[in-house]
Amino acid sequence: MSRIGVILLIPICLVVEIASVIGIAIFAMEKMYIPMAACIILSIICGFAFVKCIKIVQEGVKKLKEEALKKQGGTRVGDFVSDLPQIREVVGQPYQVLFRKAVPGKNGRPADLAISVNAAVPTTMTFNEETWFDRWSKRMGIAHEHQTGDAEFDDAIFIRCPSNSYVEEFLKEPVRRVAILALRNLGYTEIRITGTEIVAYWANFDPLKNGEADLQDRTGQILLKLAEDLPQQIDTELVEKQSHSLGVGKTLLWTFQIVFAVAFILTFTHPAMRESKILLAALMAILPVMFVYGWLCAFAVRGTSTSHDKWKAMMLVAMFTMPLGTLGTLSGINALLDSKPAVTHSQVVVNKRFSTGKNNSKTYYAVVAAWDNPNDTFEFRVNSADYNRIQIGISRMDLTVKPGKLGIEWLVKKSVKLNAPRAIRPRK
């Protein structure tokens, strides 16, 4: 699909996504579960399509920026020319230097340096300083990283690669391990093997402070040494099989997380009379829910050097979706599994109020005495017409409630009786 087609698809996906969410809410309130399920599926599909389109557009914008920079002349900062790739030579062989100045602003980026050499490799790899999270993930069995047996290297560097067998072959030569440690000691924050080149990358690079006179040539020499006699064999069948297995598990868990979060709608369609009680129940349940979901995610994505990165991304999102889903699920269990008879309370309106939001929009509320606590009140939203006609001390609200499967009373329906001074007996 062309870039223009992708750009046009983004607002379409957004409109359909909004319409799907509205449909989910409407069908949930009407208890029409089949069309609600269809809207949930449509919402998930549109969400994935929207994210994919955004990524394509971002990649296109990045390429356009890179092409524009190539047409411009860079400015010199110390020994470096900014924002313009420079081809240099060392020991008669070429390498490329790209220093980018910091870009301020909301969508800016820090200054960085990337020095690279061409290298045909059948896979991708990254070498970073090993963090506490990397070590913890290996101990927990989430991440699996090849260990070379070189204690200094294994303790200092964490390797990300889809093929552990290729890593083993690549690092079998001690000279490569020495070269990677040398680049790290120079100050580079990441060494990347992209499949077509080997890149030494330095985030937050300052050419006036970090730019030693021979830094570029020393880096070029080390990279050229790394690029010598690279192994070209890789077990593609094993990599593809593992990637497919992880992809299926990850997709199922992401889908579950989205659907689980949608259950939050049940807190509005089947509201608890005492919100504090359902919130307390959710707080007691959220830790076990997060533990079980975290274990399932770890089990589904375990076994590779990037498993913990995927697990972390899923758990960061789960910190928002799981509490919402837990609250909604408990509201649903409390109401949908409640088989006890309903009771209708007719309560006199003791007060009314409104709040003002954005664009001067108003939300209206009626206040009635609580039947389970004479010193407390309940507050309910009403429409503007009823609000204007409600007479405090005369108008009533008929509130039909059920005791709840979890023992948390919930509201089945409500209605305003504008002129109903006569009390209505509770109906059991």
C-alpha cells in the first residue's frame, strides 16, 4: 500500500475504533452481548491496524528526514561534521561516521554518534551493558542469553539475538569479545549488527568532551576487526519456528489484556451502590491477578534474549489495563451472577446539584437519603429536563437494587418521580 493510502487509512481506523467503543458501551447497557462481542473484535482489529499504519508513517517520515539531511551541508563541531554522513578511511578501508546534534522540543532527541562499517550478516544482534533487569530476568528464567564462559565479558555485556547458536559461533573467537569490550570502554552505549553493517552507537555524545582526536579511526579499526571472517550459517528454521510460537502466545495475551480491560464498562452498566466496596474488592484481587497474568506472559515469551523486553512491555501496559479489567470483572460477577430478587426503594430527593466541565457543559445530579444509613446519601446523574423539574422534598427517585453475588448491593435501574409525595413500598 502506498504512503498516501496508509495516511488515508489512519482516520478511517480511528473513526471505526471510536464507533466500536461507543457500540460496546451501548450494547452492554442493552445487554445485547453478540453485537457487543462483534464490536470488541472490530475494535481490536482496528487498533492493530491503526498502530501498524502509524509505524509505517513514522518510518516514511524518518526516511524523508534522512534524505533531506543528505542534501544539506552539515556544520562542524570539534572534529565532527553534524547531521551529514562522512566516509573516512583507516588502514585503506572505508567506514562511515554520522554525528547528529541534539534536537530540542517535545519530540526532540539527544545528540548521538554512530560509526559503522559494511558487513553482511544473516541475523541481527545488539550488545549493551548488562543491567540489573537483564540479570533478574535470566535468574527468573524469562530471558535466555548465550554465555561465552568469559567471565569479564558475560558479566559486562548483554546480547540480544534471535539465534543463540549464531551468537555462540560469532563470539567463539576471543578477538571479537575483546573488540566489543574495547568499544564499551571507549564510551559506546550499544554495538549493533543490523544484517548489512556493524554500528558502534553512542547516545548523548558531546564531541567537545568525548571527541578524542583519534576516536573515529580507533573505532573504525575495531569495527573492521569485528567484520572479518563473519560466520554466515544460521538455523533459520529454528528461528522462524521460535518466532512463530512466541508471536502466537504474545498475540493471545495482548488480545486477552484488551478484552479484559473492556470489561471496565460493566462498572457503569452494573454499578455498585457503594463504590468503595467494589474498589476494596478490586484492590484485594489485583495483586493475584497481576501475578497470574505476569506468570502467563513470562511462560509465553520465555526462552530468548529479548523475552524480558517483551514481558516488560506487556506488564507496563497491564499496570493500567489489569486494574480496570479487575474492577469491571468483579462488577460483572457481582451483578450478572446475582439470582436474588430485586427490591425497589422510593426515596425523596433531598438535594440537587450540577457540575460544570469543559466547554461549559453541565452534569446534573439528584441526591437522596441512603436507606442503609440514615446519616448518608446517594447521588445519581439525571438529565437536564428532570433536574429542572425536580422539587426538593417532594420529588422522588425509584431505585431498584439487588444484593449482589459478592454481597455488594448494585443498581438495576432508576427513575425520577417528579410529583410523587406518596411513598412506594419496597417490592420484593
